[in-house]
Amino acid sequence: MKKALVAVLIVAGVASSYMLGRKHPQPKLSAGRRVLYYVDPMHPAYKSDKPGIAPDCGMELEPVYADEPGQPAEATTSSSVMPTGSISLNSEKQGLIGLRTVPVERSKGSRTVRLLGRVAADDTRVHRVGAGLEGWVQATFDDSVGTQVKKDQRLATYYSRELWSAEQSYLAGTYTPSPTVKDTSRDNSLGVQNVTDRLRNLGLTEAQMREIATSRKASETSCFVSPIDGFILSRTIAAGEKFENGMEFYRIADLSRVWIIAEVFENEAAYFRPGTVARITLPGARRTLSARVSSVLPQVDASTRTLKLRLEADNPGFALRPDMFVDVDLPVPAPTGLSVPADAVVDFGLKNRVFVDCGNGCFEPREVETGQHFGDRIQIVRGLRLGERVVSAGTFLLDSESKLKTAATGRP
């Protein structure tokens, strides 16, 4: 009886094992097929190089074979092993993240740097019209800011009692006696110089003094005139105002030659040497002009840590006006060797990484040694070869995905 019962139990156990085996078949690897990696059947984005259990749902990881449709052609070879942290993206996903690649290039002996420049009047060509006496403004004439004026053009008239006294002294000093009258006085050239200098100090020009000497008349009224051909930059005068000695009424600039001020970083200042010729492009126009670097100003901007670069440019037709912004293209030396765009390099402080396009949607993270930064490019000392393509847009998204994948697989 006991033997019969044991036999029944054994048969029942075998049947149960058979039924469970049919219900939960174990994955079998086909002979001759190479497994690339294992994926979570519920979340295919999770990949592992070893079989096991999915960490999120507890299901068995499923193998992905090299000869399955949709796998890269090079994956079918036994020598193709994806490096740690590599990312595989199809063209649709690449388009979604805006991924772009560029070739590794060899830097030439020189490059062109574009700076934003601001036009300014040449300080040595700016003249100030002021008063060296007290008086009252009578009238002004076509003297608004921005007006183009000519030399000796009348700008305003004024009244001053002090002027009349100075003109009387000037007329007396420049008086020439009749030839029939014997002049026993000493040479009065020193006195003439004194009264002439006095009129200059009061603000009169050479033309105005010649007019007084010709007419032989002194007047309590006179006018302010432009000392040069130029443009009025500022005006602080109005009819009926009383003015004091030393006041400035006009600031007039000769804009036939102007300055262009651009900002450069301290570490780049050595590239811009005096005498370097630059190309100036006017905004919204195809017209270009040339300018020459005159100096790098020593003052450092405390907020931007930049230096002021000064260029000088001829201004035919007065196309360049003060405070206008222009593009400045300057040739500067470039370090020799390989280089990539600055956006292609992920800087970790002690290490730098780029993503190399291996083809068929595979991108390999690779550490590189960088050199000089110049413009929007970085010199590559070690880690890349000429002609290899690196990711220049979407780099940080790839880096984040690579880190997550590395952490999930447990690789260092």
C-alpha cells in the first residue's frame, strides 16, 4: 500500500513539473547566435550585458541578438563591442534632441575673430566752444545737436560789457600812426601781443579779430562761431540766458576720422597688436570699411573682466556715426593642430569628454586632452583623429543618457 502511494506521489510531481515548465518556459539561446545585450521587456530602454531580472518589474531580461532586423550591420561581427557609456539613437530621436555632428578639423595659421564695436568720436578731433567772459545770450542760429556746421559758421550772438573794453584795448594797441608823425615810442609789439591774447582768452577767433582790426570799431555784442568743420555733439545754450566765465556751450567733432571701441578678454588681448588691419561691416548694409588697431587700453572692466580695444578708421561720407554698433572682423593667429567647436566638449574640470559618431546611430564617449581656447573652438591635443565626427549640438543630453546607462549596468 505504501509503495503504491509513493508511486502516485512521484507521478504527480513529475506531471506538475512538466506543466510548470510548459507554463514558464526558460529562454533558450539559439546555437550560433550572438547576444548583443539584454533588455527589460516592459522598458526596452534599460539594457544590460548580462542576463538577470529587471530591477523595476521583476521580469526576466530578454536577449537581443546581433542578427535581428534593425540592428547595425557592424554589430553582427564578433569584434564589434560597444564601449562603456555608448548611446545608440535612430535618426528620429536624433532629430528630436537637435543632434548635429561636425568633423574634426586642422587649425590653420590664422583665423578671423568677430567683435562687436561701437563708434566714438576721436577725442583729438573734438573741440569745445565756451565763454571766457560773462554776458547774456541774445540769439542762436541752427545749432541743434547733430547739425553739420562749417568753420567760422555763426552759432549764437551775445552781449558783454567786458568784450567792449577788451576790443578798445586791441584797437589802441594795433593803431598805426601817420608816417608824417614821428613815433618816439618803443616798439609796441609786446603790447599788441598782450591784447591779442586777451581777445583769444575771451573766445574770439582769428577771423573775428581781423574783422575788428579792419572795421576799427569796438562793439559790446559778438557771436560764438564753430572752430572747425564738423557735427555738433552737445549744446547747452539758449537765448536770454546769462552765462558765466568758463561755461561750455557747444561740443563739435570732426567725424572725417573716428574711433571704434570693442571689448576683448584679458587672455586674448595679446592677439590684437597695433597696426593690425580689420574689416568693419555696417549693420543692415553690405558696405565694408577698413580700420587699424591703434592700442589696447589698460583699464579693465570690473564687471565683464574685458579690455577696450581701440581702432581708427577713415569715415568717407560720414557713414560711421557716434554710438553706432558695427561688426569688427580681425585676423589673429590660431594654434596649430586639431580643433573642434567649444560646444562639442563637455568640461568636467579635471577631464574633458566628446561624443564621437561611430556610424549607424552609435555615439561613443571619449576623453580628450584640450589645449587653447580660441574664438568658438578648442584645440584638441590628444584623443581624436582628423576627419572623425563629433557631436556639436545635443552634447549634454547625450552625456546625461550615457551616465544613466553606465550607472544602470554597474560598469565603472
